[in-house]
Amino acid sequence: MNEQKTGKSKLDKGIFRAVKKDGTVYYRASLTYRGKHISLDSYRDAGQAHSAYEEGIRLLNDSSLSLKSYRETSSLSFEKWVCLLNFREGSTLGTIYMGQQLLSPRHTMY
């Protein structure tokens, strides 16, 4: 079937269109790394989802990126950034970044 018959447009790799029960359209970003499917998050528009996908791929493949590389303007949440770093480094036991390092830059430790 072509796009006109289905009403669908082609999205970038790793981006999927979804619809909430109320009819609101949103876009899911995900990727596959080392044979594992990783959901990145959902976004209001395809462009935001694509940015998250690209950032996830970059994070998983660029060993120079670390927790210190995270910025508030990132397309990915800090928590997802930590998860991807853990996965890249091969941690299967859970979070390898502990204590204050795990806190988002917008959080403080008491």
C-alpha cells in the first residue's frame, strides 16, 4: 500500500507514531543495541523523537560521553542517560552510578 491509501507518512528510523485514547497523536522513540530493544520515551512531535533517537545512538557508540556530558537541554532524561551508559558499559546488575553521581544536575543531596 502506498502512503496516500494508508494516510501514513514515512518516519525516521526508530520513530513510531501512536495515538492516545483521547485521540492525541504522539511519537515513541526507541532503538536496538546489542540485540536489545530500548524504549527512549514519547514525544509530542516526530522531530523531538528523532533527536532523542540520534542522541541515544550517539551515547551508546561514543565512549567519550559520560555523566559529565549530560546537559539540561538533552533530548533524553537524565535517568535514561544513566540507563544507556550502564547498558553501554555492560552492567546487568542495575545502576552502576551511585550516590550523588546518580542525581540529576537539577537535584541536590540533603
